[in-house]
Amino acid sequence: MHISPRPRTRFRALVSAACCAVLGAGLLAGAGTATAEPAAAPALQASKVVGYFTEWGTYDRKYYVKNIETSGSAAKLTHINYAFGNVTGGKCAMGDSYAATDRTYTAAESVDGVADTWDQPLRGNFNQLRELKKKHPGLKVLWSFGGWTWSSGFGEAAKNPAAFAQSCYDLVENSKWADVFDGIDIDWEYPNACGNTCDTSGREAFKNLMAALRSKFGSSALVTAAITADATSGGKIDAANYAGAAQYVNWYNPMTYDYFGAWASTGPTAPHSPLTSYSGIPTANYYTSATIAKLKGLGIPASKLLLGIGFYGRGWTGVTQSAPGGTATGPAAGTYEQGIEDYKVLKSKCPATGTVAGTAYAKCGTNWWSYDTPATIATKMTYKNQQGLGGTFFWELSGDTTGGELIKAIN
């Protein structure tokens, strides 16, 4: 449920159950089998803080790698997920090569305060990430592939997992930038279910793909995946063998946000990232603790599950009721897309007026928004610790304030 790499055309959602009902048994057939069982991923300790950095954020948003440093976020992150690489023709592919490797940064824009030159071998975001890692030697970077728009390519990739894994390895470990990346993150929305498009590759396809990646990248590289948060009976978690694939990943990022939003244009208004259930929740088991409980119930270790936080809000307009559950006339206006806005904007534009289910909501005029605040993130961190989860991840860095208010609350 991560935003498309096309800033002005993106629309992502946990689409309605009707649109994305579980695929029939007939679609579960045809899964390939892994030819060899690679070694399981090694266990990692200590709480992780993983932030997504978007490739396209360097355009309209003017959010550069340098901002990760100046906001104080770099010192608090353990990992950065660079989003997104494309998946096409059954292979991993570059997303926007200009942004990634070619853009020339001025001294003022650069992490190290030195301007790029025309003849240096690597420029762009990758070189800036290299500079950031020099300042923070413990910081790890993963290249994330897929996302809402580019997940349609995974079905083809699943037909030959070994060839896919080889293509990803060759790209991530390219000698020009191999030192930048410490592994790969897969953001398939969604295996054997519907996202922006519908996948019919079978229940074992995701497991086979992750097994092939672990086999190719080896035990020392990081291999992770962002996965669905749909805990409904027969929902997206049930559509793929996430438990079977867990042995191959260092951790999962269950996307515990976007449960509700203005794709349901007339409401009811509902917080997009509830921690718990509440009276009147529009869909049963569409909340964070239900997702975590379901995944743990499948036998996935708590240490391999990270808690997802959205650094943005989702909102409606034409709302008269302050409490959740009101009717609306459509999505509220947002800077880059209707119905969505960064926390850094909402905190002053539409300050929180209440809390529900461990998250915050706000009504200003006829607009109604829900989003996490430092206070509600603190509540979620208490839950994360009680559950013994492996850490926290968030979408995405540019939504935070210039002083890193939300990431400080995570720490």
C-alpha cells in the first residue's frame, strides 16, 4: 500500500473488500516449487527504526537525502528503504535513473556540503546515500522494489524466481553502487490477491520468490518485505504463504495504515491507522493489533514483525460530525493528492481534536482527518514493546517536520 512512483497520478488504498475479495480456489493452482531450500535468514536483535525514502520526493517535495541528516533523523534511523525500483519483464529494474544516479547536487543540497562534478562516476540519490552512510557508519540501506503501481510485474517474476533473484542481485550489487546497499526489500501489493492490479500466481508464489532472493543474496545480506495488513478471514494475509516465507526474511513490514480512507468517498469517516478496534469500526479486523495478532498466530516470530506508522493523514470533506463515523462528500484537498496530506502540514493546518483506537483525528471546518501524533506514536511504541516486535518502520521520511518530530517519538 505504498504510494506509486508517479507523484501526481498515485492512488493507493486498501481497496474495498468487494473489489479485492479473496481469489477463488481456482486461482490458487499453478504455483511453482522452489528447487532448493536456501538457508534461513539469521536472527537480528535490537529494535529497528526503518524509514522509507522516496525516489520522486526530490522533485516537487524537494526532500533530499541531506534532509534526513539536517532533521536529525539519520541519527535515529537504523535502516533506510529506498523506494522504488521497478519490476518489469520478470526482472528488477531501475525506477528513475536520473534521480537515482545522474542528478547533479549543489553544495547546498549535498550531504557533505560539496557540489557534484560532471565527471564523477556516481551522482544522484545513490551518491547522497553513500555520503550519509559515511557520516553514520552503522546505517543500513535497502533498495525496495514494487510498490502500489509497480507491483503488477511480480506475477511475471514469480514464474521464474531464480531468474528474478539473479536480476535483482545484479542490479543492487552493481559495482558502481554496491557499497550503498545492504540488501533488498520487496513490496508486492499483493501476492495472489488484488491491489492496483490482481495477481493470480498462487499461494506459494511469494514464498518461492523470497526463497530465491535469500538463496541468491546469501545469509549476510538483508532481505525484507512490506506485506498486507488485511487480517480479515479469507483476506489478503490468507491469500499467500507469509508464514512459510518468514524463514527467508530478516523481517516483515506489515503496512498497518491505510485501513480506511476517502476512496470510500461518502464515508463513514474512520482513522486510517487504528491500533485497536473501536465501536463503529467500518470493517472488523482492520486495525493494527489484529494484523499483528494474526501474523503471530501463523507462527511468524514477533522479532520478525515491525510496527508500521504513517507520517501522513487521510481525510474527507463535507463532514459535519466531529467523532468518527460521519458522512462525507468526498476526499479532502491535499498538497499532492486528494485525501492525503503530510503530518508536517496537518499539525498546524488541522490540529488533532480527539483520539480514537490509539490514534488521532481532527475536524477543521468541514474537513476530517486522521493521523498519528507524537503522543499516539508513544502509545503505539508501548504496544510494540509489549508485543516484543522487532522495531518500527514508517512511510515516509518527507512527511515529518523539519525537526523530525515523529521519528523522535518513535525513539
